Amino acid sequence: MPKPHGHLGPNPCAPDNTSELTATLLLSMMIPVMMMMAQNMATSMSKSSRHLTPPSSPICQYSPPPPIEDELTVFLDAFSHAKNISSSVLSTAQEQLCDAHYTPDVIHEASVSVHCLQELTGLAEGEVYSLKKFSWEWCGKVKAKRAKRRH
């Protein structure tokens, strides 16, 4: 039976604007949140880009390689800072290594014995092992820097 005009009965199907209103409110709240997140990401990225190398790194990634004539001095200075060895101990070691014509690239060679370096430098056995390992790492970084500068 047909219903009279204007009477919808017990289950009205009137259009509901609450879902549209909810979506609009959510979008209007999300925009500021997304802008804050973008700003935070930009800030954190700019801060992290300033610290590309650890502070304990013996050679700054962007510094030029040392002149060949200063290599031993720069190497031992970096070793002193990295391993907390007194500069007076290393100055004696530097004199002895210089007199024997040792360079950082020779120190880490397998043919150079720990015992020989101990006698020459006066460093303890463990310090000499650290010196050899540090020499290998340090020379790799210097070699890479020199290769970059050639290109």
C-alpha cells in the first residue's frame, strides 16, 4: 500500500552528513600533524648530516691526506688520540721509527715483527699490536683520500 507523501515510516533513509563531516574533520587535523612530521624529519636529517664521521675517527673523512713527509707524525698523533697513549711515550717511538725509516705503511706489514717494533718503540706488546692494526686502517683511509684527490 502506498504511503502518503512526506511520511517515511519507521526506518527513515534520510541522507547522513555525519560521515562527510567526520572525514573533513580528520583531514583538517591530519594536515598540521603531517607538516610537523615533515619538519621533524628535515631537522633530524640536517643534524645527522653534520656528523658523518665519529668523533674518535683518526682522520676526518673530508680532510686532505697528510703530506708524505709528515705522515709518521700525523699517524702517531692520531694513534695517540685514538688509543689514549701519552704523547711523551709516542715522541720517543717517533724518533726511533723515523731513525729506522719506518713509515705507517710499513708498520702493519706481516714481515715487521711485533718484537722488533717493541724494541724499537718501547711500547708494550699489546700497544704494538694496536699500532699495527691502527696502521693498516689508517693507511687504507689515506690511500682512499689520495685516490680521490687524483680524480
